[in-house]
Amino acid sequence: MNRTIQRNHSQNVLQRPVPPPRPQPPPQTKREEYIHNILKKHTNVKDYHSHLCGHELTIMYKNPEEKYNEIMAKNRKIENAENAENAEKYFWEYDSNDTPLLWVSMLIPSYNTKKEFLIECIESIKSQVGHFGLELVWINDGSTPENTKILEDILNEKFKNPLEDSDSGYINHFKLVYHNNIENKGIRYTLNKGVLMCTHELVLRFDSDDVMLKDRIITQIIYMLQNHDCVLCGADVYNLKSNDNKNQVITYTNFSPVLTWDEFVKNEGKVRYILSHPTFCFRKSKILEAGNYNKDFEYNFEDFELLIRILKKYNKVHSIGKPLILYRSHEMQITKIGGERLYNDCIIYTNKILSSL
């Protein structure tokens, strides 16, 4: 069939006809029908991408406090939509008999995290919209007795008490797996152990001091369902700071949609910040095949080291081209404490990898 190019004279640009979507095979099982309906409802996730591979841009905001308020206002759940299909439910608000056929695990390590940060983090987990089941694997990496009590009290208040409500979807939609390391084992050991504790194929990483936007989980679920060759995807982030008890969004990142191993080597490893760690969503089986987080790695950039191995083994990593979390910057962060030394160690490690090729 001949296709013609149509000219829009009002804009003086060429417009090509949009090809019809490829027909999808009819679902065969109840789970396939469940996934088919999710994909039918969310069709635009894979169209976010832009920009060249191997580059990350940072955009500054002139009014950071106003930007934070604007983001959080848009982050509220849509309850009274004109079209009932566009109304949103938190993942645990679905009927207790409507058991989800798709589950994901979320891995969160913590160590002496401030109470206010924990509350904001956990509230953002409870505010996730979409029909899925969530297994939350939380590892307390040997926090002090005082901070351990604070964490456990918050987890009990926010997650365990609703389990007693027989009308709540929590029973069928949520599972909390909590582990307390007897002593501080470090982030690399804890993440390695945490991946093994996750019982579902799709695993999302998150940090105990950050905040998720309401559609973070469902967006990455959809992306991984649409892109079967994707082993790991990340996303952009809003950079969050708290000054005088006021939250501010200073900047946001704009990562490349895809980075390949060949592009990384071609750029001589100059891409230091490939993806933001707390936005990782990966296939557990593939991460284990690549060796999991290296618990014996000597440097404090275990995420970068894992990404290098994934690039070498599977050739590419993906990024969803929109912010899905608010990434908090504060003085107790490992990246803040490490500072210039951490950056220099990263350069030394990258050069070592490239020189061995």
C-alpha cells in the first residue's frame, strides 16, 4: 500500500501518517488478561524518552519551595474523575477479594534514618496507585536501639495495624518483610542479602530518606512489561532539600533513555552518573546471573559497579524519561560524606575496568 506524505500548510511542516498499533494476541490465561488490561490502560510510558545517550542534564528551578508545593499538589490521588476508569485507587484500596495477579518486591535498607524522613518515605509507599501486590523488604542495618525502636514503631503503625481490618485490601495486596542486622554490615552486604530475600521477579530499590511520586511503582511495572529485553530501568529524579523545615525542589535530572556498553566504552567511561540508585527496577533473575550486589566491593558506589557489570553482560540499561521520586540531599548521605574522594575513587575504578578490555 502506498503511503503519502501530507503537508500541513498552516504550519508548513511535513506530517507522516501514524501507523496503526500492532495487533496483540488475545490473552490466554487470567494473569495474561490481567496484564493485558494494565497495558491497555497505560499506553504512553514508553514514549517519554528524549536526549542523547550517555548524558545527564540537570535543570535548575528559580522558586524551589513553590516547585515542591506544585509537585505535591499534582501528586494527589485522582478520586472524582469524569471517567470512572481514570479514577485512581491506592494499591491497597482494591477489594480484599480482588487479589492481584502481579506482585513486585521493594527493597529498602536503612541505618539511623531520621524519624521525619522515615514517615515521608513510608507515606509515599502507602500512596502508590495501581492494581498490584507489594512485598516490602525492609532491612534495618544495625541502627542504634533508639533509632531501631523509632523505625519499628512507625512500620507497625503505618503497615501492620491495617492488617487487622478485615475490609482492607492490605491482606491480599501487601506483605511486610522486616529484618534487623545484629550489627551494622554496610550497604553492600545489606543489598546483597536483600535481593535474595525478595521473592518476586521484579524488584524496585528505594531509600528510607526519599519520597516516591504516586505512580512510581506502576510506571516501572508497565515499562518492564512493555520492554521484555530490559534488565534494569531507572528514572529521573527531583532533587529535594529541606531548609528550616521547608521542603524545596532545587533541580531535576534528565537522563538518557538508553546507555549501551559500547557507548560507555566509546565515551571512555566519562558517564559517572548513569542512573539514580533509588529509582532502580530490575529483574531479580538477571541481577543474580550478573552476580548480585558485590558485598565485598571496596568502594561506596555499589550501584555504579553493578551497572557496569549489567552493561557488560546485557549491553544496555534504560531510563524512563520523567521524574518518579524526590531524591533527598542531606549531610548524612554516603555520597555527601564521601565527597571528592568518592568521585576520584569512581574515576580510578572506571579506568581500571576500561584498561582491562
